[in-house]
Amino acid sequence: MYRKTVLDIENKITNGNPTAYQPNNYLVCVGYAEVTDKVENPKVVWFNHDELKITPSKESFKQLQEELDRTDLLIAHNIKYDLTWLYECGFSYEGDLYDTMTGEYLLSRGAKIA
């Protein structure tokens, strides 16, 4: 079966620089869910959160990597940004990709929709 997963990352940025390469930036959490006829069983994996006093754990890394390993098609809005963060944080993914931002651009024929 071809497994599709929708994913969204949340990160903390400093100095107005949103890249994963800024040393003081860090991954806060990753939300994901399997997509069948609908999005099912959404989950959030926490990595860092200042207010909740959450720090990265081997278990959170393992949980997300196992999901990526089971995934054949990864779906995200601006997927190049999310993948850059995942790769920089040590995750791996080699399956197919679908970027909803590119899809939106193509469907709107490049017109800005407010």
C-alpha cells in the first residue's frame, strides 16, 4: 500500500533568520498524520519548547523517523523548507514529495489570491 503522510514543522527563529542553519534556531515540534480518504490520527512530536520545558529525546526522534520510514509520499506546504529543517536535524527521507504551495500556485495560474 502506498502510504501518504501530511507534515508540518514548527520552529523557533532568532534574529529574523528562519533557516535551519542559524545556530540559535531550533525545531519545536512536528505534526503529522496519515492520509487515506481523510487525514487520520494526527500526532505531534515535541522536540523543544521553552515554556513547557521540553527538550529533544531519542524517543521523539525515533518516533518521527519511523513515520518517515513508513511514508511513500510526504505532503507539506512549502516542503523545501520543512525538508531542510528535517535534514539539518538529522532525519532522513527519500520518498516522493508533494508541495501544496506549488500546487496552489499552479491551480491559481500564478495569480495572487487574497
